[in-house]
Amino acid sequence: MQYTLSKNDFSGFVKAVMNTHDFIAPIQGDPSKRVQKTQFQPITAPEDIHIEVGNAYFPVKYYFFDKKETIFEFKGHKVIDPIIKLKDRVFFGLRRCDLTGIKHQDMVFYSNQEDPFYKTRRDASTLIGLHCKEGDDYCFCNSVTNSDFFDLMFFDKGENYAIEVGSEKGQNFISTFHDFFKEAGEIITPADREIKNTFKLDTTDIKKLYFDEQWEELANKCISCGACNTLCPNCHCFTIQDEINFDLHTGKRVRTPASCQVKSFTRVAGEHIFRDTRVARYKHRVYHQLQYFKDRHDELFCTGCGRCIRGCPVRIDWVSHINKMNREDKP
Amino acid sequence: MTTKEYIIATSPLKPELKKVISYKRESSDSFTIRLDWQLDHELGQFVFCSLPGVGEAPISICSNSKDYVELNIREVGNMTNALAHVKKGEELLVRGPYGTFYPMDTLKGNDLIIVGGGCGVAPLKGVIDYLHKHTKDYGDISLFFGFRTPADALFRDDHEQWSKVFDLNISYDKMDEPDHPVGAACISGKQGFVTQLVSDNIHDNKNKVAFLCGPTIMIEKTIEVLKKKGFNNNQIFLSAERLMYCGMGKCGRCMIHGKYTCLDGSVFRYDELGKTEE
């Protein structure tokens, strides 16, 4: 079943949702304010929503994988269970790449031993996507396999939005706010599902390129700042450390995101660093995106959002570089 | 719009308290603690050990018992230095076990070659204890240990007992140090590297399986020696160590060429690890 929502009703819909939920949507950045780049924030009024641009500068992942998650508090040797305070929230304006990023994080945090912190934040969230019509200069999502993963997906149809339901949670959401939605037939056409990208990634298996000498050239530009990790919707590596209070008795164990581009990422006691060179670290990131995750979960990790290229302070365009290496490798 | 409170009572990252029932100093910079922990584990697995306010570290189990867990720890970093001050009767926060293990059952009937360097002997001690009880199930068992000096040798009290059952070979990087004369309880060894001992004593790869644990350089060189003797990659098992925080394939820190040391290791069969630069 597909639905429609008139654009005239949109702000009424947002207000209705805001009564019961945090409404998190892209907000336009303002260089003079704290939020300098477009990013997902809880809005205060429907006018705040800024969906004209391509994808937001920052990914949405930190709403699920908190930047500083308390794993437990301690008092001496006594472990105290942490409390997560959370409002139910609705995310609006997620692009396909954002949604696939969340799917990949689900794969990591739900597999093996389920992570309760991630799950709590995830379960309190409803994901509403907004389908792109075309990408910007950095997007290359047409080259990767972004699957249909959403609770609801909005398609811009001029005067109204056509809505596709992707999960039970999405269907329940429609039922809760049924006043705004009208039932419709199969109104979403294959043309609506197309995203025009000009930028492409050659996803040929890069296993054979591992010892290619050209990696060095690419990594020499890298300044190991970790911006690509921060902006990537997939990157999930973290550090666990203890924070002790001034009484030297109480404190908490916290989990914070970590960057594989930083030298200390693999540093062990005795000052041994397993990935000591920039090229080894850079290759690790690219191979994790294009090969390692695929070997394990049978799906390309990279979602083609292009944030790592857009945000790189030294403009490392690894996608063109991989394309070049693949081209030269072919007979 | 209401804020809900979620209490996270069950978490795989939440440790439990276990009592230290004995503490023994092995050498100037390493010690063994025994925990009152009836843990069902396999040989070669590891646990996370933590002190609130200091941090958490993965430590391999060096015992083979259902009644207790022994951990041999070398003081190298913040966490292990702090652990050295733990006393008998105190409590530690622990969680585990994690990781893969040595497939002892499938290797029955084979000759085993056990190569350990420095504190790399610790994870192998559980295997040796197990083999001590099950010598009949396996062929010839040779142990090759390398230590820096005789004073650094681990599990010295057990050496005499082991040498009666196994072919025990020990090498020391430095033989005589004025401060550390060769201890009486210490089985005499040769000066040199453990790779030399392996090279001198192993002549072919027939029905042989090697377990390696130690510094990266030792593992690399030993693999070179074993390859020369005709060993195939699937006859070599090695323990890899990496920085890790979770033990369940989420923190991403222990990844070696796409393999998680905590899930796919820490005991790897050499052919499972792709060729890497690390």
C-alpha cells in the first residue's frame, strides 16, 4: 500500500509529530552560529527543515551510536547500571545512503552479541527517508548497492509526497497519524526511484590491488585527521576508557568513537603500533569499505554518500584513485 | 512529549567481580594470578580483566581447569602495571571467555610442536597442562621456549616436570647477567634464539602441527624456518595480539586484514590469515 501526503498539510503533519516525538531533520548550517554545516538536529518549527540540498554534511549515526556512551558507572568495585534518557524520535529527510549506513550499523551492533545501548536508541527511532532526485558532485550511490531500508520513504511528486511503507513500524506510524495520509495505488514509478549521479566508483574486486605502488601517492597527501571516519555513516570503531572522578573512587566507563586513520588506533603497551604507516592506515579504511565488510556480510560497506571526499581537508579523492588503479590493472 | 528512562541492566560489556585466590611473581616483570572463577572455556581463549578507573585489558587464560582461572600477566602498560598491585583476597572485574581456541580434538594423533617466546608462553601453558594429562592421544610433543634471560623464564617450577614428559628446549637471548644468575630451579638452556632450536630439532613436516605464540618477529622467523622444513600453512597455528576493547567484533580495533582477532582469532590457522603488511 502506498500513501500520499499533500505538501500543504506537511507543516501540520510535522507539528502533530512534534507533540509526541523529537522531530529530527536536516537544519541548514549558518557559519555565524554553532551549527555551521547542514546536519540533523531536533527542530523547533517546521520552517527549520532544510531538504533542498543533497545529503547533510554530517551523518546521522551519532544519534544511535552516542559520542560518549556510558557503559556503566562504578563506585569502588561496584558496578552501577547506566540509565539512558531518551525521547521517542522521528528522523525525517534521511537519504538512501544515510539509511543504508544505519542498516550497516545494525549489522555490526546486532550481530554476535547484541549491543543494548545501540538497540535502545535505535528502537526509539522511526526512520523516514526522502528520496533524492540527483546527487551532488561527490555522491556516487549509483555505483554501490544501496538496498531498500526504511520505515517510510517519501518521494517528491510536485504538489504532494508519495509514501512507501518499508516496515511494521512505518505502518504503525501511518496509523497513528492517519489524518494526514491518503491511501493511493501504485503511484511511485521506476523513474521516481532513479538517482542521477555523474560520479562513479568502479567496484571491481580490489583484492589484487593490495600491493599496488600507487597507494603510497594517495596516502602521502593524508594528514591522518580522521575527518573521513567522523563523516562516514558506516564507521563504527570505538574506544572504551574509564573516567575517574576527583575522589578517585567513583567514575564511569565510557565508549567513544575512534578513527582508524590516527596512529594510536593500533598502539599497544610497549609502544608497538601495528599500522605504523599512513599508507597502511589509509588502505585499511578503503579495504574495510570495499572488501572486508563484503567478505563478512556479503554487502558493500560504502554507501556512496561521498562525505569522506567532501569533508577531506586535503581533498583526497580515493574513488577516482581506485578507478584509475582498476583501469590501469585491466589488460 | 515525555522523556523515557531505560536502565541497561544486561550488557555484554558489563563485567562481574571475581576474587583473587593466589598471586605469584614469576619474574621481575611478570606475575600469575589465580581467580575463583568456574569458567567453561577452551584452550587458547582470553578474558577481559579490568580495574575501575584504570581500564580494561584482554588477557589470555594460562590454565586448564574448571575450578579456577589463571592469568599470567607481564607489566608493560598502565593496566598491567596497576594489576601487579592486586593482592590475594582482592577482587577484579572480569568478563569472558572470548576468541577461538586450539582444536585439540581434531589434532589427536599428530606430533605437536609448541613454540613460545617470552610472555607468549602463557597462552600455551593451558595447552601444555592439557597435554600433560593426555599424552597418549598425541604423538611426540616438543616444547621450544625463548626467554630474554634465565631470570625471565616463566613457570620455572613446572619445567622439571615438563621435561620428563615432553622434549623441552629453552633458549635465552642473554645467558649471564651479573644481577640474574641462572636459578637453581631453572632448566638449563642454550644461548641464542628459539628459531635456532626449532631449526636444529625439527627435520620434516610429517604429521606435525606447530603452535606459535610470541612477539611478531619470533612468529615471522619461526614460520620461515618451518616453511623450509616443508610445513604447509594449515599445519601452523598462531596466536595474534591486537589492541581490542569489546571482544565481540564491534570496536574494530583488532582487525587484521578483515579478520577480527577477537572473533576469528586470537588463535588463527596460518592459511586463514591473508598476506598482510602488518
